[in-house]
Amino acid sequence: VDVETLGNNHCENENFTSERDTLTKLFFDTGGEFWGNSTSWNTEAPICSWLGVDCEDGDVEATQGVTHIKLESNGLYGTLPSDIWSLPSLKSLNFDGNTELLIDFEGISSAAGPLETLSLSHVKMTSLVGIGSLTGLKKLSVA
């Protein structure tokens, strides 16, 4: 056993697993198999190459560092999983026009990322309770 590398391998991949798991949950909880376009979602491709997912430095080969999710008018339905708020680098979410998508802000107070933009026009929302905890929010679009 190489003692020098023992225990060094799991930390680097921990965020990868967490972010991939979060996006995979988003896919399944919102009817991803029926989205208008789900290019690369729920595949072995790097998550930063999945349709509508942008990562730090624009690197589509990256396996972590999700900064933007843009899935507007893509036929998402069901309930947005609260895990989405735990993405550590998330700056922007755009789910505009997904009229059958239900969004609540449960767990948003523990948002890990520096969320700045929420575009949620023409989606279903239970309320805006909790949204005030996003101290870095610069743009909120709801209708």
C-alpha cells in the first residue's frame, strides 16, 4: 500500500459526485426524459457539457464548478429538488417558461453558492418565503 497517497483520492472527487448527483436528481425529479432537449444529461459526459450547464472558466470538460443552469422553456415539470441550492459555485438559475415546474425555496437559506440571478417567470411557486436569505441576489425575475 502506498501510504503517501492513502486518503488523498476521495476529496478531489467529492464535489464532482455531489454536483453530478444534484444535477441527476434535477433531471429525474423534473421529468428529464421528457424535456424538449436533454443533450448529454444523465450520461457519463462531464456535467459541464450537459445542455444548459455552465461551469467556472467555461470549461466543458470540467466535472465540477457549476455556475449557471439555464433550462428555460424546456418542459421541466414536477418539483425542483431543494438540493439545487447546495451547488457551491452556483451564480445563476433560469427556469423561465417551465409552466409545470413547482419551485419552493425550502433549504435556500443554506445556499452554498453565491447566487446572484434567479429567472423564474412562468413557473409555479408556493411562495417567496426564504428568498430574502439570498443576500447576494442582484436579479429576481418572477411573473
